[in-house]
Amino acid sequence: MLQYCVNYQSGRSAVGLARLVRDQEVGGSNPPAPTSEIIIMPHKRIHVYYSGMVQGVGFRFTAERIAESLALKGWVKNIRDGRVEVICEGPETALKEFLDKTESIFKQYIRDADIDWSDATDEFDSFDITFT
């Protein structure tokens, strides 16, 4: 049997007082959730020239689809010498994923990828296919 004891000075039960003390020690019965810092990583830019049999295989349309799925900005285009040129900006992890997915899908067509990394210029609003 539980004995219920009331403190006549405060009007609280012993159990209530014990809870009050515990709550004050741990920050309340519903302490605020721990907060974490949001770290905003600066955007990066990749400028890539893909060579091989990369034209006429849906490369630009697939690159656009991948970039849009990763919220990247920039453009892709065929160039006259048979290569495909890509400029893409966004978080570094998303850019690496873009490169990995593109390589994975077109591994039988890509002979070489010349990739230059730099800081983003934030000049793009979307990712587009451009034509020369």
C-alpha cells in the first residue's frame, strides 16, 4: 500500500516534492531537446570534361536528371571535339555523388574525366542543358 504524505507548508505530497526536486536537477520533466549546430558548408564548383563515346548516348539528359535530383546548379553541353563539358555547383558531398553516379551509369562510354575543383561563384539558378 502506498502511503500518501502531504507537506502542510507547501501543500505538496512527498512524491510531488521528490518529482519537483528531480525535475529541477535535470531541467524539468520535459527538458529541452539537445541542440546541434548547423554547419553550412561552402559550395564548391566542378568543371569537368568527359571524353570517350559520350555524345549520342543520353549523357546530357542523364547528367541534368542527376544534378537536379541533388539540387545542383550549372549546365552541361556537347562540345565540337566530341567531349561533354559540365559546370556544376553545390555542396561538395552532392558534387561527389554527381561524379560517382555519372561514372557509374556511363562507365562503358567514359574514357577520361578531367575534373577541376574550385569555389562556387553562385552564378546559376538551375541546372540546364546548353547548346553550342
